[in-house]
Amino acid sequence: MTARPWRLAILGAPALFLLVVFFVLPYGEIVMMSFRTPSSSAPYGDGVTLANYARMFADGHYLGILAETVAVGASITAICLLISFPIALHLSNVGDRWHTLFYACVVSPLLVGVLVRNFGWMIILSFNGPINQILLALGLIDRPVRLLFTVEVVVLALVHVFIPFMVLPITTALRNIPPSLYEASRSLGAGRFATFWRVTLPLSFPGVQSGVILVFVLAISAYVTPVLLGGQFVVLMPTVIVQQLIAAFAWPFGAVLAMILTLSTLTCVLVFAFATRGLARRAAIGRTP
Amino acid sequence: MAQIEIAGLRKAYNGAVAIDGVDLNVASGSFVTLLGPSGCGKTTTLRCLAGFITPDAGAIRVEGRDIMGLGPEGRDFGVVFQNYALFPHLSVFDNVAYGLQARRVPKAEIAARVAEVLGLVQLGHLKDRLPRALSGGQQQRVALARALVIRPQALLLDEPLANLDAKLRFEMRWLIRELQRKAGITALYVTHDQAEAMALSDQVAVMKQGRIAQLGSPRDIYQRPRERYVAEFTGEASYLKARIAEAVGNGRYRVATAGGEVIANGPAGLAAGSRHLLLLRPEALQPGAAGLRATLQGRFFVGSAQHCEMRIGDEVIKLYLPPQAELGEGAAVTLAVDQDAAWLLPDEAAP
């Protein structure tokens, strides 16, 4: 069957409609808004200006927050990768019978709503919460310590919820590696470690790449968790953007911050994808003739 | 190059017996094939030898040294897989160099040895390609080079030609045999293709339900099979019920069949009057002056010959006639039997 253009158009129409209404139009609006003058009676005034961008780049405060946001996102991604790889390795090896159970365990952080999950963390980490009580009982501390509202806790909570996004693509990549490659490697004289290093790791890279990009993008744009668990002590870009939009009612400047965050994220992802393109291309399995 | 001894090898998967007491001696430098249908245990035997699976019982010795305690990386065998198992992310050169790098061979020597072996398989010009840019036959040659370059104790080949088309399979057969002879390396080969087994091997072990049914030279297993299973698996075969009239020499008998009496070979010491099956390969029969009386039941033309079915009493046998032979259906034919190619088998159905 040859696909006729009008048939393709009909099939693609719903997706295209959603994309235009919920993605292209709002983004266009943000881009446009970022070049407008502020107004006190409407989201933005009639004038067109570059002053919002000038303010952003002149003020080291916002660039500092941007840098910290990228650093926190990168740490979350790195920690996620370190924790997820062994899990993925295990998950790719378990038999069919246990497979579903392990999968359920891995995605369990996603089964709890974002608010419930964060309030859970707040209870656990509070002054008289279980962690402090355990530390007290063990005699490791002599009075409760402040665990909440630190950047470490934000990182911990985000790592917890983003692990599935790292584990699942890596598991898929690992399951795509034919077992005979491991046998070939071993029979050629490479031990378990050498086989892992020269076969497993490089061939899992397509999964690692997807996982890293997914988690990084999610981590950089996370809002609820930094606000609830970081409070006023952890200030990241999404928080600042929302403050500008809602609290300060400075929509054009908020739009500038949103633009900068998006462009920074995009740059990071592109640089990463470009730097690792050779590895990803070589490791792509399944296109053998 | 090494002599390999497999003794009493057993392996079961969840109660299903895959191999059930395999004994096999592979002489140094010889080419031995495990031949059998899928599920007969041939691949399991090879995988036990390679160290990919641990047998439940039995011993494997190389040059008299027990290797059961060694992992695959310690056994020093070159394994060639059915699906080639080339590393998709490494170039042809790096695939072949892999085993040498694992052995920490100096770089300059690696380059020289890889170049030499790639020359042997005529792939020197493709050394920078990735495997996916190669044809199936080229990939299999890389796999062969990768296994040979480490100069292993033995070459283990698991249906290496099964994924290739017929013409390529034929060429690769010659290449494998030539490389094995040239290197003087011991080889154990697994296949379900009897022609491949016979063309390549010094010795063929026909496997049946986890055991070796018969081990012998290709000529032996084809012309003097020990049982009907082996005869059937090694080529086209017809059978006639036969009763031994008398011995006419050592291992040579006059036998009575529904089509008359013929002279046939068999194991020594068969008793006169005992019932057997007379194995007749199609090429052992020719229309002649004296022999089996048969009627032509059907035939079809295949170009190089006519495949015919002949009725003898209530039994049917197959033979090949020259393409130009003119015979009508129902014609009476006398078939001369090539004495060296008629062989007596135990009649498993007889009481």
C-alpha cells in the first residue's frame, strides 16, 4: 500500500492539532512576551524592547541561579546513572517470571503523586521525623538536625523519582545485546570485567544516552520538589520563573528567564548528543543486514 | 593444536535431558563433526566444551588436562557462532584483534597477526568497516579470522554456515577446510547438514537423543551405518526386508528379498536365516541383466537425473536413472545391485 498524502494528513491531524495548540502557540507566546514591555494592567504592554534580556544578563544573580540549576541537574543525572546502571543490569538478566515484579519495583516512585511523595519526604525528614529519631537513638547526634530545605535533600528526592527514567532505557539497550556477544568475548580470553568494559558498557550506550537526556531535562525543569523540600534555601530557575510570573507579576521578565532556561537545556543536550554521537552510532544494534 | 577427550558428559535442563553420556575423542589436528537433527544435543555438547554451560556430569580433558574448572576465557578455544556474534561497535580489525588484546599481545604483533589472518580470509581491504557494513559471508569470514588469530587449542564451530545461502555455503566449506588443514588445528564442528559434515570431516559423530549413535569416517557412516537412524540421517536411503541365505565371505552375504537374491555386505558374523534390513542407496542400483525384479511405480525429472520409485513386492525403493532413460510406468525392470553399496542393518521391527 502506498501512503497517499491526504491519508497521512488525516492520520497526523490530531497530533498536529495538539502540538500546535499546546506547544507551538504557548511557546510562541512566551517568545513574543519576552520582547515586550511590562505592564501593570495586562500581562505585558504594547512596546517592543530588549531591556528584559539586558536586565537578565546584567544581573549576575540570575546567571548564578542558572549555573546552579544546571549543576544540580547534572549532579542528579550523574547520581541517577550510577545507581541505575547496576539495577538495569540486573533487570536485563532476570527471568520472565520475576521480570514484572522487578519492573513494578523500579517504576514504583512514579505510582505516587508528586505532592504525596514530597509530603512523605517532609514527614520523614522533619525535626521529629523518623530519621532524626533513629539518629538520636543511635547516639550519632545529640539534638535533631535540620535535614529539610537543603539542596542535598532536593537532589535525593529527585534522584529517587527519576531513576525509572534512567533504568528503563538502559535496560532496553542491555536486553538488545545478543548473549552470544558475551560468549564470544569470554571465549576470546576476556574475563568478566573486560567483557563488561569492552562489550556491555559500549553497547548499552544508546540507552545511557536516552536516560541521561531524559533525566537531565526533567531535573532542570523540576518545580514542585525544589519548592517543597528546598523552600527558600534552595533557589533554582523554575522557582524564580514562577515567582516572577505569579508573585512579581513580571510576565515579560519571567518569559525571558524561561527562554534562557530552555535554551540552556537545549544547548546542554545538543552538546552532549554531539559529543557522544560516534559512540551512539557505533553501538546501535539491530541494523545488521 | 590439541587432543580433546570428552567422557560421560551429561546435561539436563529442568529435567529434560539434553545430552546423556557423550564420549568422544578428538585426535590432535583432526576435524570431527557432530551431526544430528535439532534437539539431539550436538550444540549442548559444543557449549559444554566451550565453557558456556556447565555439564551435570562428565569430564573434558585437553591433552590429558581436566579443563572443567576453567571459565570460557581460560580454555583457549576459538569459537565460531551461527549468528557470527561479531561486536557491532568494533571495526573488522578490532573484532579480530579482540582476543589478542585480551591476551595482552604487543601492539605491533597484533597488527601483523591481524593483517596476516585477514589476508587468509581475503578481507584485508575491509579492515576499517563495521560488521553491519559487511555481507553475511564476509561477516562469517571475520568470525573465522577472529577465532583463528588467537591460535587456539581447538576451533569450535556451531553451525557456522546455517545462515548463508547455498552457493556461499559451498565456498565457505572449502575455506574452512583449507584453513583448518593449513593451521593443523583441531576442529569440532556442529551441523545438521549431512553433506557439509561429510565434505569437511575426518570423523563424523552422528548424534541421537543426547548420545552418539555412531562415530566413524564419512564413508563409514554413509556406507556402513550401524542403525537405520544413521542411514536415514546421512542421505537418501531405501530398505528391503532381507533374510540371510548364507555367508559368502567375511562380512559378505547372499540374502533373499522379495525381488530375488542379491549379494550384500554386512557386519561380520550374521547368522544364516536371520532377518535384516537391506540398505540400498539410490546410486547403488542400475538397470542390469541380473538382480532385483522390480516395477516402475513413478518418476520425476530433476535435470541431472530421473528420480524413480520402484515397487518390489509390497516394498518401495528409490533410485536415480539417467535423464535420457525411457521407461514407462508399470514397466518391469531388473536392477543390478552394486555389492559394495548394499549394506545389512539390524531389522529393529523384527522379533
